[in-house]
Amino acid sequence: MKWLTAFALILGSTMAQADGDKFSVPNHPKWKEECGSCHIAYPPQLLTGDNWQRLMGGLDRHFDANAMLDPKDNKEILDFLQRYAGTGGRNSSSSLRITDTPWFSRKHREVSINTWSDPAVKSRSNCTACHVNAERGDWSERGIKMPGGQRAEELEGQSERGSYRRGENREHDRD
Ligand code: HEC
Ligand code: HEC
């Protein structure tokens, strides 16, 4: 059984490190254009296929906006989202918000209330306020710049604690 433990450990740490870039998807210009005009085109992996289906079924009343598409484009984008969708409860939310999923809360539990309400952030949905390289598909810790003048050394400590914490939570990271 020893090899199994070793394998699980290797797998766990590889996945933890790959976290930042595991949201890459093949280029899909229509999705990028239609779903990236008002906000960043959110990675398909961050909601379940069911969530995407419901979201794409209600684009005429999409949060505060009307994001209606013609049926052909809608289907093409839904197919793409579902192909790369996340699975399981951690990526599911009844509000259809990534920011309400258990995954999001866990990843962001060290972000303070003050930071979320910082004028430069405004909304949790505004990923690129902090993930400054996310448009290029880089969600890694190295690509995070906190607004509100949070000092570099604070971030250092944060990412150190982050790695430690992920070590403890490997069990959850894999589900
Ligand atoms: C006309 C503008 C507009 C377009 C186009 C648009 N959205 Fe949105 N979207 C919004 C607004 C506004 C919100 C709410 C943002 C907030 O609460 O800060 C939102 C929120 C979201 C959220 C939830 C974000 C969170 O809080 O976790 C998802 C998921 C989403 N959009 C997906 C899509 C997809 C997929 C498409 C393409 C089919 C799309 N959007 C196109 C305006 C738009
Ligand atoms: C207020 C700034 C801020 C906003 C806005 C924000 N994040 Fe984050 N994000 C962080 C911080 C800080 C971390 C945690 C770093 C740590 O503790 O290791 C993080 C972690 C992550 C990680 C894990 C990175 C890794 O390598 O472990 C991902 C992926 C991520 N966020 C995606 C998103 C998405 C998607 C959105 C928008 C729906 C978003 N974030 C909005 C600050 C932010």
C-alpha cells in the first residue's frame, strides 16, 4: 500500500501546483467575444454543466444585464462550456455565480471584507482587479496583485500560508 500513498502525494502536490493554470481551454473566439465583453470570460471549469445550461437558458435576464444571443451562437457556446465544465458540489451554485461556489470561498478565505469592498475591486466577480494576468489565462498566485496598496511582504506571508494550507487540504482539493 505504500506506493499508493506516495502516488497520492505526488498527484496531490502536482494538482496543487497546477492550480493556477489548470483553467486553460482551447481558443474559442466566439465565447471569448460574447462572454468576455462585459467581464472576463470566466473559465468553464468554475461551474458545472448544469449551471451553465441554466445560465445560458436565461441570458435575457443575466444578472443585471441582457446578454441575449441568437440560438445558434447560444448552442455553440453552451456546448463549449459544458465540454470543459467542472463537476461536483464544489463548483456548483444555485445562484449561478462562481463567487458563490464552495470552491471560490475556500480559495479566497484569506481575502478580507475590506478588500472585497475596496473601490478598485467593487465586486467579487471582478476577477481581474486582483488576477491581473487572468486575461492571458494566468490565475497563478504569482499573478495576483492586491488593490488598496496591500504591501508586498503581506502578500508574501499570504502565499506562504496559502501553500501550507493547501497541503492540509489536499483531500478537498481532489474532490
Ligand atoms: C451585457 C453584459 C454581459 C454579457 C455580454 C455577459 N455577461 Fe455575464 N455578467 C454580467 C453582469 C452585469 C454580471 C454580474 C456582475 C456582478 O455581480 O458584479 C455577470 C455575471 C456573470 C457570472 C457570475 C459571476 C460571479 O459572480 O461568479 C457568470 C458565470 C457569467 N456572467 C457568465 C457569462 C457568460 C457565459 C456569458 C456569455 C454567454 C456572459 N456572462 C455574458 C454581464 C454580462
Ligand atoms: C480582491 C482580490 C481578488 C478577486 C476580486 C478575486 N480573487 Fe482569486 N484570489 C485572490 C487571492 C488573494 C487568492 C489566494 C492566494 C492564496 O491564498 O494562495 C486567490 C486565489 C485564486 C485562485 C487560486 C490560485 C492558486 O494558484 O492557488 C484562483 C483560480 C482564483 N483566485 C480565481 C478567481 C476568480 C475566477 C475570480 C473572479 C470570479 C477571483 N479569483 C476574484 C484574490 C482575488
